Amino acid sequence: MKRTARAFWVDSPGQGGIRDVVLGKPGEGDVVVAGLYSGVSRGTESLVFRGGVPRSQYTAMRAPFQDGEFPGPVKYGYLAVGVVEEGPAGLLGRTVFSLHPHQSRYVLPASAVTPVPDSVPAARAVLAGTVETAVNALWDAAPMLGDRIAVVGAGMIGGSVAALLARYPGLRVQLIDTNPARAALAAALGVDFALPDEALGGCDLAIHTSATEAGLSRSLELLAPEGTVLELSWYGDRQVSLALGEAFHSGRLVLRGSQVGRVAEARRSRRSYADRLSLSLELLADPVFDALITGECAFEELPAVMSRIASGDLPGLCHRVVYDTP
């Protein structure tokens, strides 16, 4: 089998490139995967590309198979789908998902790949990590029958959360964003849409994903007394100010963080990371998630495309990278 590959690296803040790499010899229990697709996680990867990861978070922000160190050179990413070329008989030829950076071919422990169900197209499976974040958030939030819920921020994570909430009976769900064009996304996902100033208040739960100060403030404003904001945004090195002297104390509001790096406490004793990822892949059998993929490029184009994504010049949701691995 071929022992070379091509990999995307952030060479320095704001600069990326494709490098040739030599693969290590696979050991017993390893797999060799030929890349089919990978996905760009816009918020986190833009932060990494710009060099915006705070020094205090260098360890917490490491991707599972990252090479190099922040702020660069660093090989980063975690939404990879490929076909097993070498490995145990049960995986050989299978399409698998893994938390690997953008690379045309890679060697991993077999335990680090998850087979993609036959009901899920490989091209959609790049969303597994994003849907996994949404699953973990809903385990944290534990919405109840009849809840009034605002999802503030119609990006990849917010869209995934809204798509899952649309399956719950008896909820009032609004997807809220400053971009009126995201109304089409909300309609595709099966939930209502509102601009921030038009959003319905009295919410039991607001799930915030916009990574903006204004979005977090509006999330708090939308709560009913004793409501909760579940914060999923990652701000990196940016400071956020909030007006906590208004209804925050008198309304006994709750601001709670949620992060995919640990299984939600409500399920931690009964669900593993592997269980959570397998569930997320099963959920991707629903074609509604295709609405979250809004762009595509060849792997060799990724350095230029990543620069445009990080600068905001190429807006959208999940950007899919296509490999032509010989």
C-alpha cells in the first residue's frame, strides 16, 4: 500500500499550505484510511487558522490527532471520512468516521474509527462531530415536553441542535439569527425562524451558539424567570461583557457552559464517547442534515478556501473537502 500522503497545515497565523507526509508503518490493531471527505468546523478552525487560541487553552484545544503546536505550524481538524485500506477483517473496505485532521491518507488505531452506517452517505457523515456536539448539548440541557426554546445562532452547531429539537414533540422552537437568509435553513430543518428583535420571549431554555456578545445577551433576555442559557460558543481570546445587573438575579436565571470534550454529566455514567458518536452517525440517516452543508472544494484548494472562511469572505455552514486519493 502507498505510504505517502498530503496534509493541510496552518503554517503560521493566517497562512496555510499542503505538505507531503510519510505515513508510519501500521502496527497490529491499526488501520490505514484513504480519505474521501473532511469537513471544516468553521468556528473552531477559523480561530486556529487566525492564531486566536489562548495560550491557557493550548492543551484543552488539542485535536485528538493534531500534529504541531498552537499557534503554528499545526495540523488541525476533526471531521474526517474515509475508506479502510488496511486493517482488521471487520473494518477492511468499510467507510469510517474519525477525528483526524485534513489529510489524504492516515494511520489510526482501529479503536479510533467508527463505521458509518449503510443508511448514511459518506458525504453527509462529515457532520458526525457537529451532530455529536448537539447530542451532548441536549443531554446537558434536558429539554422537557412543552418547553419554549430559542436556539440563538444558525450556524453548524445551532442548525444541528435545531434539527434534533424538531424531532421532540410539543416544543416551541425558534432558530434565531441576524442573517434573514437563514430563514431558509430553519424551514429546511422544520423549525420557526426569527431575527433577534422579533424572537419570542418567555423561554424555558435558550441554547446559544453564535459566539457573539450580542447573541449571548439576547439569549438571556429571551428567558422566562428561572430559565437557562446553555452556552455552546467558543470565544477563544475574545472578552465578553454581559449586563448581569438587570433581570439576571431577580429572575434567578442560569448561564451554563456545555462542551463536547466530556460526555454530559447526565449520561456520563451510562454512555461512552463511542456510544455518543455512534448515535450521532445513526441520526445522520435523516437527509434533513444535508441543509447544513453549503460549500465544497477539492483538497488542494483548501489553503485558499480556509483563508476565505477565516476572513468571512466565504460565508456558509459546513464546508466539505473532497479527496481524490489514488
